[in-house]
Amino acid sequence: MAEAIQIQKASAPAIPLTQRLPQTKGWKELVRDIWDDNPTFRMILAMCPTMGATNMAINGMAQGLATLIATVASSATVAALRTIIPAEVRLPAYMIIIAFWVTIVDIFLRAYLPPLSAALGPYVPLIITNCFVLGRAEAFASQNSPGLSALDALGVGLGFTMSLTLLGIVRELLGFGSLFGIQIFSGWTPWVIMIIPAGAFLLVGLYVGIVKHFSPGGQIGGGA
Amino acid sequence: MAQQPKKKKLIGPHEWRMVIVLTAIAAIAGGLLALVNEVTKATIEANAKSRLRSSILIAAGLYTAEELFPAEGLPKLSAAQVDQYFKEHIQEIKADSFTYWKVYKDKIGGELMAYVIRIAGSGFQGLVAMQVALKPDLSEILGAHVVPFEIGETPGLGFRMTEEQFWSQFKGMKTEPRIEFIKFRDPNSPKASNQFDAITGATYTSTTVRDLLNQTIAKLRKIIQKEQK
């Protein structure tokens, strides 16, 4: 048995990692959540932080990463406790778990990354009400193993981070003439509309259109 | 009543399980949060205190904003060094829910260099706050500084009060008879020494800064007059 595993391991490099990896279940979940079910541009979920926390690339990225950490931790916890939690009280139990992890992320940001925490303002605590965090817990983590649930959450989190960073990049370029805080255009007249949430509405619409154009399959739409 | 339904227990083992599991999850989560809060509390408070102290040093003209709040890299003074400087040169005074700072040239009790006040209040959508250093006779502003992280105003509009271009204009401003703001300040106008340039599109923020400045300086003046009597 051990020998067989040895042989398998030894022969594994023959198939390149790039070909083997796409066959795994975890990978498929990951890719589906990043692209096909992208929370922002596909499902149109979590619009509140999308509008509120993307006026600079770094803010969008930080908001996405904070959500990613909270989602992965919550999904893994929910999956680990899925057999213990009675079905009738699963939603309050999920909410407590999510609120717990989001508060942990918020406290750590305030303690160790105060400038970022101040820039994101109330949007970090608001991750608790972010619908796809509870959505992943209810739709996926409650029926799968902690490892797979964490991968699923990672995919959604990465998709969300990517979308928010893309929005942040365009809004910061047009609104401030800079990128990740580095001035790109000198003497740029800021587009105030890109700095305020209205600019995010326009951009999200544009991005949804672009994604739909290049990848027409799948459905668009979801919740608030 | 032909059929007496079998009396079902209101709380059976299944219901007990729900109560116990939910209570246990809440208790564990609450306990862990309390623990994390306890561990990080000191750091969070120290961060805020250190920012305020650095800002006071900048307002008093002892350091530049670039030195203590650099856009990249570490500040020139560590938190401990800022505290040390405070111990030697700056006295914090609390008088009826109002705090101000006395900045001394060489050592506490020596030659008084400046008074520093913190003006703070609610602006258009969040906190508006600024540290202001005044001459010992309170007639003139020596300098000002805004801690960017704590301002809650609209990005691109009121938030521009965190830019050096805004807060640096208070340097040399006369506090008597009162400070006003104007659009397109003319340096040659006789009133220019009492005026600062408002932020375009953020009249509310400018108004808040003006009112807080006048009120807080008046308050400090009263306290100092009382002290000297």
C-alpha cells in the first residue's frame, strides 16, 4: 500500500501540476466561485461595500481581503460544527459565528493596521450583514467538509477581492489621478463623481456588461 | 371533545439540544471575543494616543507632517520617543472636561512656547478634528495639523481638510476678533489675517472648523484668564 502511494507520488510529476490541479473538486469550486459565480459582477451581491469602500484601489483590496478572511474562517467553522447545530437554529448559529469572525478581523485591523481600519470605516463591521458570507455558510458549508468549504469561501473571497480592486483601480485613477497612492497623472482634474458612490454604480454596470459580453453563459442577478 | 390529543411536552430533548448548542456557541464566541479585546485593547488605545501626540508636535512646529506621518515608511520618531519628548517638554492639563497642552521650550516649567488645543466635533458625515498651536498670548496661531486617519468627511470633498494645503494655511493667522473663512482668499485684503480658504464643495466642513476654532479658543482664553487671576 505504502509502495503504491510511493509509486503514485513518484510518477505524479509526469502529469504537470497545471493539468492535474484543474481536475480536483476543490479547484473546480475555486474557479467557479472566482469567475462563473463572481459575487460582484455575476451575482450582484454585497453591493454596499462595493459602492462604499472602493474609491481607492488599496481600500477595495483591503475590504476584499478582510471579507475573504472572515468568509473562509466562518465557512470552515460552520462546516466543522454542521453535525452539531440543529437545523432549526442554524441561521442564528451561523450569524453568531460570522459576527464572531468579523469582529476578530475588525479588532485586529484596528490594533495593527490603524490607517487601513480608519479608511474602511464602518464597512468592516458591516461584513457581518454581507449576504454572500451567510450565503456560503447556508448553501455550501452546511453540507460539506471544512476543507472544501474553506476552498469554496476562498474562491468567493478572491472573486470579491478581485472585483473590488478592479473597481478601486479605475475609481482612483479617474478620481485622484493616482494608483495605490502613487501619483500617475500630474495636474489631473479629479472626477468627483468617481470618488462618490455614484461613480461606483456607473462602473459596476459597465463591468457587469463587460463580463456578460465576454462570458455570456450563466445568469446575472441575485440579492442586495 | 371526542379526541383528546396526546399531550406533547413543550420542551423535549431536541428542544433542549437547540438551546444548549446555541447558548454554547454564543458563550464560546463571546468569551473568545472578550479575550481578544483584552489582548488588543492596550495597542488600540496606544495607537490613538500616539497619533494625537505626534499631531500635537506637528501643530507646535517641532516636527513636520512628513516626518511623523510619512506616506511611506516609518515615522522619524517611534511611539516611545514621542512619549519621551512629551515627558520632557509638554504638560497636559485637564480643566472641566477640556484638555489642552502647554509646550515648553527647554523643560516643563521653563519658557512657555505655545498652547495646543484640539478642536473636535461632528462635520457633515463624520468627525472633524484638528490640533492647533497658539502663541502664549493666544493672539496668533502658530500651526495646525489634522490626523488623516480619524477624519470621517466625504472623500474628495470634506476629507480634503486632511491635506497639508488646508491645515498649513492656519499658520500665522490672527485669532482676534474672530476667524472667518472665504472663497478665494486675497492675501492683500486687510481682513486676510483672519481668513482661511474654504474647501470647495465642503462648506459644511469649513463652517464646522471655523466655529470649533472660535469656540475652543474662547474657552481656552477664559480658562487662562481664570488661572492668571
